[in-house]
Amino acid sequence: MRFLPEEEQRRLIAATFARSDLTLEELWMRYFALGGSMSLLDLDAYLNGLVPLPRVDRDMLAHAVNERLDEVSGPARAPYSHSTADAKPLHGPLKALVDLLEGAHRAPPERLPAVVAEAGHALDLTIGVYLADYDQCTLVPLRPGAAELDIDSTVAGDVFRRAGTTLTRDGTLWTVLLDGVERLGVLEIVPAGDADPDDPALREQCRWLATLLGHLVTITTQYGDGLDCRRRQRHRGSPAELLWQNLPPMTAATESVVVGVSVQPAYELCSTAFDYALSEHRAQLAMFDAGVRGRGATTAVVTALAAYRAARHDGASLTGQFTAVAAELAGRPDTPAVGGVLAELDLATGLLRLVGAGQPLVFRGCEVLPATGGALPRFTPDGGPPPVTEVRLEPGDLLALCSPGVAETADGAGSPFGRARIAEQLGRDAGELSPEIARRLTRAVLTHGGGEFRQDAGVLIARWVPR
């Protein structure tokens, strides 16, 4: 087997990419769908000879270019790092990968379970797919006739909560279904014949199968409703539909920070929104709330969200972002007032900067740091932006941004959930994954409110984990 020198492969990939009629973003999407993990910026840097790539990533990139060249031009192909046979694999892990990729090509979302089943056959596995519903209470099966599974009381739910893998006594392997770091659901994997579910190689194959499938679930959901409809337990109102279409994923992470979010009620959400932007050097976080669930609340928070993103994309400072949101809302006097908190975390030093005291709580271990917590400042142009508060975080510290509905939700006797209960719940769950901490807090608020959300409850958790 002859391996191609790395620099020669990079040069030829760049040359064939130039003939592929793809944009850089389109090439990255194809590479990402194959299971690649580098960012768009890393891809650009590699093609320009600024950074190296592992061989497996180079070959995935070559395959992405070759797929496009096969579509438009025929034989001119980017080279792989070693000579390969042209024959399609007939069995084993590579066949499972090819079956999954070829089966998903131009497949509508609802066909994905059958594609997964076919890929599983190449590994002698029977694979069932379960997706979490939008309330994050239930794992919904994609296989007709299979029962739904409760997230808080089943083995599959435990796997989802921990984002882990579990082998049950009957030989069934349960593993979390991820798109990057976002939990989408779980896979139920039943080995056939003599396959050993404890075999490390089999578990590794299941891991990359779940990773690729997670990407495909997200991608196909963007152009069809087949999988999204299965996750919905009831009708979603138009205000909630508008908000969900404008929100980023509920989980995101880099090597230095992990963000997890929960917003409820999922099907009647109308007055709370969140946002974040993660980079190599900083994490920018935001929470917006209109305070009321009446007419205009959704328009108000979407307007605030859009104004914040526009200012952030322009490189505005925290106070500049606050001013931009306030100015945009001031031009819409018919919409409710919007409160919010804007935060910026320096991922090298741990310096957290907040516009106003805001509503955030910072946890070190199980203790709340002093001088955090308070009312959400309103985005109004009167008097300018509130002062910037600075807090120095230590590795592992937890930042929680909560909408007012979290603390204000009352029980049957009229007693609000309150800041003390927020602190107690967060302290109890501080060792969990960020998205699980957020999920458990909104579940606790729902229980306190007697099974009903009278206000929107939004929780954003960010944990600083410096390299």
C-alpha cells in the first residue's frame, strides 16, 4: 500500500476543490455529513496550507470532493492518502458506513430508520432509534409499535441523561445519539449471532455509527418534517413555532466551555429566548424575556434577539450590544418591554463580564458566589446601558442565566419557586452535564407549579473548563 505525502495530497485536494463548483461552506457541510469534526475556519486554513489535518480527516475531505466531482465532471478525482480498490465493501464496518451514507443520500427524513436498520445488518446488529420529545420527558421510538420510554425512570433515559452507554442483562446495548454534543435521543442496539456487546471494537463501531446518525438526523430535519413530527407530543402554537425557528441548538461546546439550555413550555413558548456564540477565545451569552405572555411578547423577544445578533456580528462591546437592542425596541413602542442579560466570558482568563447584575448565578462547587443574582435589566434607551459587572471564574465554575419565570413560578399556595430553590437545585446537580442541569431545573419548576408553566421558564447553563 503506497501512502501519498501529506502536502501533495493537500495541494491536489485544493486543486480539485477549485474545479468542483462548491462553496467552502458547501464543502464543509459534505465533509461534516461524513463524520468530520473540524470547523469551517480549520477547513479554510487547511486548504490554504496553514494547518495540518489527520489522515482520516484528509480522506473524508477527499471523499467529499470526489462525490461532487462524480456528480458534475466524471473521472478527475482528489487522491486519498493510500491506494484503494474501487469495489464497494461487501461486509463489516465500512459497508455499514457506506450503506448509511448512500441510503441517506436524497432520502426523506422518515426513511432514515430503514437506512439505519440496513447499516446495522452489515454489523450483525438490530438498531432501534429513539428521539427525545421537545419537553425532554420521553424518548419517542421511530419504529412503529415500539413503546415510548420515560427519560427520568428507564435505562434508556439514564443513558440519555448521562450521554453515556449501558449494557443491560439481556445483552442490549444502549448508547446516546448525539449531534456533536447535543443529545438527540438514544440507540437500542441488539447484537445478532455470536456478536459480543462487550467487545470494545463493536462498541467503537456503534459510537461512530451513532455520531454519523446524529448528524444525519439534524441535517434531514432541516429539509423535512418526518422526524420532527415524531418528536412532537402535541400541537405547537405559532408563537412557539416562530421562537423555536430562531433559537440555536440547546447544547454547544468547545474545548473550553460547555453550554446547555432548557426553555419551557416547549409547545407554548412565547416570551423567552436565548442565544450564544462560542469561539476560540470567548463565549458570548444572552437571555431575553418579555415578562408577559400576552400579544406582542414573541415579536418583542425575537426583535431583541435579532438586534443583539446584528450588534454582536458587528463586533460591538457588551454595552454596545445593549444599546443596539434598546434602540431597536424603542422604535417599536407597541411591543412589551423586554428584559435580559448579556454576558461575555474570556476563555483564557475566566473573566466574566455582565451588562448589569442581571439574573445570573455563579456556582463554585455547590456554593453561590456573592454579588450575583438580581432583576433582569430592561432594554431602554433612558439613561444609557447599566454598568458592566465583572466576576473572576475558576475552572469548573458554573454560570446560570435564568428568566424571571423560573423564580416567579408559584405553587398552589402562591409560594414562588424563588432564588433559594434555584440555588439549591443547581447546587445539587452541579456535577451533571450542563444540558442535564438545565433540564432538571425546569422540571423542578414544573413540579413546583403543579405540572403547569404559567410563565416561560428559560435556563442557560455554561461551565468553564479551560484546557
